[in-house]
Amino acid sequence: DERKFTIPDSVMVAEKPEALYDFLAECMMTVQGEGEARKYGYTFSYPCQQLSINQGILINWTKGFKTKGVEGEEVVAPLQ
């Protein structure tokens, strides 16, 4: 299953990181069927300091993103 979602501008410049993480979770729920368990992979193509295979800190946003509270923070755990 492959789908594409457009991230609304309001999420890209949100005041709180939860707006972004909640949007991404909603997108994943539309792909996953009811009562169905799947493992997903994703690409986070923004500059990060990779601390391990499953841990990275966002250095800075690019590509029009300005969501507050994410730069300098760990970005893998909220998406797991």
C-alpha cells in the first residue's frame, strides 16, 4: 500500500509539535486497516544528528517547515 498525503501549511508552521505528529498518525491510520497490525518505515529527510539507528535530533527545519518545538529535539520516538 502506497499513498501520498499533503501536509497542510497550518501543520508545517504549527505552534506545537503535536500538530505535526498527530497529522502523521492520522495519515498512518488511514493506511492501516481496522484491527490490522503492520510495521512501517519512513524517511525523515531533514538534517539530523543521528545518535543511533532509532534516535536522531533535528538540527533545523528546511523545505518550508517551521513547526515549533521540534528543532533540537529527538524526532524518532514520537513517530514510533
